[in-house]
Amino acid sequence: MKNKILIIFVALLLVIPFGVFASESGAGSNYKSTNLIQTFASEGIAIETTNYKETDDQIPIYLFRGNGCGFCQSFLNYLNSILKDYGKYFKLVSYEVWYDQKNNQLLTDVSSFMGSPATGVPYIVIGDQVFPGYNSNYDEQIKTAIKTLYESEERYDVFEAMEEANGGDEATFNSKDVVFWNVASTAVGTAVILAFIYYNNRKINSRLDDLEKKKKSYK
């Protein structure tokens, strides 16, 4: 029974790291985002059309926002107003940055990369265009940016551009983590097995000594 428990324990040590880091692979998986419907719901905005749905063909509008931010809500209301005519062109990827520190750091990284450091929210990225803040003067520019990116043969995506600029460092980092933890877990598992073997050998040797002593006593 003890041997079976030891084997299960060592197997878990070897398997767990693969499971943990496999779930972290993929672009953007380390950050919490919401889509258009979820973001509207969190701000109490009723969607203007029931026909809206996300597709792979739509271009992403990256929105960095704060829950309850008035200017962010104004931008969301504007998106809502053009949803009937422009909803087929875009989907929303929204990052809340006031209460999520990882998203806040993401905003810093993205805004620095775009050459337009964020001084507040909303911070809106459509293709290679940045809208720092929101007012109605941006409305026509936003519609143009959406349509232009949608019709572009080579759609610029800031996250893909950042990954290329970093030479795939994020993927490399994750791979190194996987290697480290699996080497570490293998070492721990090996140490446990060796300790178990050493302990058993001591017990066996002790029994052999006892048998030898009994054998001599019989003589």
C-alpha cells in the first residue's frame, strides 16, 4: 500500500507542471478581458441590436478602461450607436485597468510600444491608430479606422507586433518555465525514490543482521 502511494505521489510531481503551464500558453492568456456584450453588461448598457455576434473576420478594438469611468461609458455608448451599421466589422476586447494590476501593466506596455503613453482611460487601439481618451470629435476617425482596418489585406495587430518585436520572448519564457519546473519535479521525484530505496535497504540489512544473529545463537 505504501509503495502504491509513493508511486502516485511521484507521478503527480512529474505531471503537475505540464498541466499548469499548458494552460498559460497562447497570446493574451495571462490577462483578463471581456468582449462587447460582457463589457456592456458590466456598465449597464443595453445592446442596441440583437443581431450582433462575434466572428473571426471582425477586427478587434482594444479598449483599456476603468469600471465606472464616465468617458469610457461615453465611448461604449458611441459603439452601441453604430453597432447596427458597423457591428459586422468589429469586436471589442476590453481590459479593465483600475482594479486589475496586470491589465494596468499591459496598458503601460502597449501604450509605450505604440509611442503614445497613456495618461488615463479610455485608451483605444484600432490597428496602428491610438485614441487616448474619448470625445465626440473622434467619432468619424473611429469609424474610418474600423472600416480601413477591416478592408486591409494586412491587418495590424498591436499584440502580434509586440510579440514579433520581442522575438517571441513570451513564448520562450513560458518554455523555460516548463523546462525548469519539470527538471525540478524530476529531481524531487528521483530524490524521493532514492530515499525510499535507501530506507528499504536499511530495513532489509537490519533484518539480515537479525537473522544472522539468530543463526549464530542457534549454533
